[in-house]
Amino acid sequence: RKKRASMYVHGSSTKKKPRNLAFGRMFNEKTLDHFEFHLARSARNATDGHTTAWKFPSYGSPPSFVFLGQQWQKDKNLSEFKNLLIDCFGVRLGKTLSMESIEHALVCVAHNQTQVSLVHYVIETGESPHAIKLHRSLPDCTLNIRDSRLADVNVLRQALGIVREVGPEAEKRAKRRLEKKRKEAEKRRLRLMEEKKKQWRAQGIHATPEMLHQYAEEQNAAVIKL
């Protein structure tokens, strides 16, 4: 709040919460959502018996994200944390990706609902597009979820610029409006069908269901499908 930051990543270690890593976002100088993790493993502190020469990408280069594990879609906490990670690096989602523009990638693995691993790779391309080398970089760690506080739905919609409130009463009103539109569309469809049947009967034409259905589509009077 003092720095008017929209996001924060804070590391601390206390007797109550050793090796603690917190992620969060702010809105109107208040916490929007908050996640706390226990740093179970860190490559920098690991004793692997040899010295690793770390490689790092150029400054300001956004990473490409790779999310492995069904929990990123199924679990509510991990789904929100996934959104926070993408937002933290300012990455924009796209439908296409150029391999030449990828300088580094952050692979996020969900082992289960409470444990995730973040592994950072710097990508080195050769003369051939298939000659790619991966160099491990930082961060390279495993996190266990300690605590999470998800954003309130109405506050989140305000943060995204959507003023309309969401709640039980708002959902009931929306359902009533949709039901009213469906009934009006059904009445209009039946009225048009009866009028067309009378015209065809006067002309001596036998109306089949296929003919009536085609006429309804032409008049844009089909029932609204919810």
C-alpha cells in the first residue's frame, strides 16, 4: 500500500513460517488475492556435488509458460495461481507462437493440489530450427501451498473493469430475463407458424414439419437456445 504496487512477491523465514514465499495482487490499495507457499526445494541451495553455471535471459524478455498437470484446470486455487503467475510477468495470451521469439520458458508442474514445481529454461537455438538446447536457470524450485485467499467475485469484476455485480439475486434476475426472452420467442414462432399454415392451406399446400422448420429459420424466429 505504501508503494502503491499492484502486485507483490515477498520472501521471509520465521520460526512459525520458515522459508515462506508469498504472492499477491492489490486493488484499491487492498489485497485482491493472496497465496503463501513453503519453499520445499531450491536449486540454488541444493547440494548436487558440483557447481552449476547458470544462464539467464536478456533483461525484459517475457517468458513462455508451459503448465503441466490437470490440477491447473481442475483445482480452484491452482487455477487462480496460474492466472497470477501469467499476470506477474505481464504475458499476453495468444493463439500463435513463433519459435524464433522464444528466449526462455517457465515450466510449471502441478504434482498434486498442494505441490507445484517451477523450472526455468533458457532456450538456445542453433542454425537448424530443430537444433535446440535447454539450459536450466532460476527460479528452479518446488513449492507447497500453505495458505490461499481467493478474490471476491464482485471485487474481481470491478478490478477487471466490469461494474455489473454478480450474486444470487443478480443470477436470479438474469435467469428470469432469459426465460422471458425464450417464452416471447416461442410465442412469436407459434404465431408465425399458424399464419404460414393458413396461407399454405389457402393455396392447397400441405405443410410438412420440414417446411415449417425452414420457414422459421428464414424468419429468424427459432427458439433461443440457452
